[in-house]
Amino acid sequence: MTALASLLLADSRLPTGGHAHSGGVEAAVECGLIRDESDLALFLAGRLSGTGPVVAAVAAAGCLLAADTAPVDWGRWDLAVSARTPSAAMREASRAQGGALLRTARRIWPSAALEALHRTGRPHHPLALGVVVAAAGDSADVAASLALHHLLGGACAAAVRLLGLDPIAVAAVQARANQSAEQVGLAAARVGREAVTRQDARLLPSTSTPLPEVLAELHTRRGVTLFAS
């Protein structure tokens, strides 16, 4: 049952609103930065090395915190994600997706941790994802992997819709990116564990690259867009 729950969380058909976000791909396409599969592969590599360790470590930490019997100051961990997300547009997109995921998960896997996180308002997506994974009965490593799966998968799905790329070729791009993502996820999960063990959100990764932040701000200034972010 745990494996099936993880598959459900990875499924784009789960109604959490992820399909409405491109992860910066729409703005990148508009700027001429992504035109084909090779451009997409470079974009994914940048996302993995920049945002990847952050979202994976936060998801792992959220999973571990949710499994702890001690009270958790969720607001402190959520603020740590905000501090690692310079763009206001990216913070809003993360909170929109986190709130939608939490709303869905509370119906499927009710838990005290999900209710406590819900009381903080709209948490960031990777933190919410970690708590949901714990509620579904899976591990911090799985939470980190799922965070990276969504980071890559959303961008690839958006590229197909925006550019009409060959879905099979894009799937191959994502499969190759997954090979790098596995190591990123394992390393990030170790960092998340250390942060939780020491109860210090400052230990979470703070890697970033400026391009996604700039693209997110440009996207909000466009009058008509296909994706929310």
C-alpha cells in the first residue's frame, strides 16, 4: 500500500493543481531560451543543481518532522523555504501548489501533522509534500525523490504543451535527468536529516540560480499566460 500511495503522489492526475504550473518553462520559451529538447535538457540541469537540493531537502525534512512525536514549529521551517526563494512570484507559486496539495491530502490521508501544517496557512510545496509523504506512510528518501520528480516532470509536461515537442523525446530527456536527480535526492535527504536532528532549519541547502527567479518575475508581468507560473 505504501508503494501505491507513492505512485499516487507522483501521478499528475492527482488533483493538486500542478498541471497549472510550468516551473519557469513558459517564460523561458517566451524569451527564446527553450526551443527544443536540448535546450530543455540544459534548463533541467540548471534546475537540478540550483533549486533541486533545496526542494528535496525540505521535503525530506518535512517528512521526518511529521513523523516526530514532539510538537513542530512549522512556521519556522516554512519561513526557511521563503528565505531560500528570493522571487515573490516563485514564493506565491510554491504556496499555491502547497495549499492545493494539502487540501487534497487531508481528504486522503488524514493526520495530526497535516492538520498542524494546515493551521499555518498555505505552506510551501516541498514542505507540504514531505508531510504528505509521512502521512501516506513513506520515507524521507521518497519525499526527496518526489520533490525532484515534480520539479522535472512539470517542466517537461509544459514544454510539450508549449512547443509541441515529441513527447517520447521529452520523456527521454526527463529519463536522463532522473539519473542525476537520484544522486541529488540522496544527498539532499542526508542534509534534511541533519537539519531535523539538530533542529536547525538554517542547515537546509541554500543553493539557487538567478535565471528561474528572473523568469518567474517576468512571467507575472505578462498579460496572458497558459500557466500560472
